[in-house]
Amino acid sequence: MRVITGTARGMRLNTLAGDNVRPTPEKVKEAIFSVIQFRIEGRRFLDLFAGSGQMGIEALSRGAAKAVFVDAGRDSIAVIKKNLQSTGLEKNAEVINTDSITYLTQKREKFDIAFLDPPYRKGLLQDALSLIEPVMNRGGTIIAENPMDEDLPDNVGDFTLYRTYRFGKIRVGVYTVPDEEE
């Protein structure tokens, strides 16, 4: 796993070992960042269920103003901190060790982009999507990664499922708020 582009381009990132860990594949990460490439610079990025932190680190490398990494696992938090330090991106990062649902119900910091990639088939994505709107800025983007055999809702508050992408057994949904003129 590596940083694709930006200030930390080509730097290798650590990840946890084991069957319980499922980092976003590089081709999926690259496709996601192609979709949002012009929305990143100067924006606030939420990496919910952060794992190794690779998505938020990619956003910081590409010029995001801030990235917040949320994960319940202490081992994941240690890997995120190590990756931030090795890439030199810790200055604009905040790492929070709590479960994502608790974070969403207690935090009212606003974000421009949120990436949600929870453990599959545990209902966590649906729970997080139902709580994410209050922490999003109007005009923001919500990106949800899930397995192909799980449905994504058409709407998340005012956010509408704008587009879905398929990568083998993985689906990525992109939610935006439609323009007032639409």
C-alpha cells in the first residue's frame, strides 16, 4: 500500500496483518480519488473506520486542509499515527480512538468529504450513513464502500446517491446534495 500522489507520493504505508483487516484496494482508492480530485484541496476530510488511515493520508497528501481519522481499534490507531509520522502529514491530522457511531453522535465538527468503509455485513455502514449528515457541510461528498451484495440507500438526509462504481465484489457509492437548480 502506497500514497498515490501529492506531497507524500510513493511513500509506503503500514497496515495491520490478519484476516480481520481489509484495506481499500489500491485500484479502488485510485478510482475514488479520481472522482473527487478537484474537491480535495483546502477541504476537511473524515476517514471514518480509518483502519490504516490510507484514505485520509491520501487526502492530506493531495492538499486537504485537515483529516480526522476515527477508529475503535487501538492497534489501528497506532498504525495510523505511524503512517502519519512517516509521511510527515501529522500536522494537519487528528486521530481519535473511539467507535465511529459514538463519534458521529457526539461530534459536530463539519466536513467536506467523508469516507466510510466499515467492516462488512455488520450493519455499521447503514448506522453511520443515518448519522453522517449533521457533520457534513452543504455541498460536501459522502463516499461509502460496501460489498456488492449489500444495498446502499438512495438518500442520506439531503444527500442523494449520485453515482455508484463497481470493482469486482466492492461497490463504492458517492453521495452529494443536488444543486438547487436541479
